[in-house]
Amino acid sequence: MYPANNEAVPYIKRASFKLPFGINLEKLGKFLEGRNMEIKIRKGVLTARTKETHIHVSGKGHVSVYSFKRIRSTYLCKRIAGFKTG
């Protein structure tokens, strides 16, 4: 989504937020796989992607979303919050 020379791709939208609790990445990964997203979990960070959207979620609650489509951040925040740990 970003070229090698670090110039931003036009028309990309970004949303990022911090949740006040940890996230169970395995359960969230299974949920996102059901949404036809490619999932990778490495070093405590879940990466999910489609052709239009990339989502990065850390186990500590940091969330970043990059998309060519409109981002419904309130909806995403509520859905991801459903997978909190503990």
C-alpha cells in the first residue's frame, strides 16, 4: 500500500486507535478469516488484509486500519473490543 520511496498512495484512508485492554489475537483472527481476510500473527501483532483493506492489531490494544474504502471506525472498534482478554 506504500511505495518503496515512502510516498503515500493517494486516496488511502487511515484510522488508528488504542483500546484500554488487551486483545485475544487468535479469536480475532478466526473471526476475520470468516470475513475472507488473509491473516498473519507475528510477534504479538495480527495483520489481516484484503485487496482494499489492511488491519494491524497488537495484543496490547493498538489498532491501525488502512483502506481505499470508507472506514467505519466506530463499528470496527466495537467488533474488535468483543475479543478482549481476561
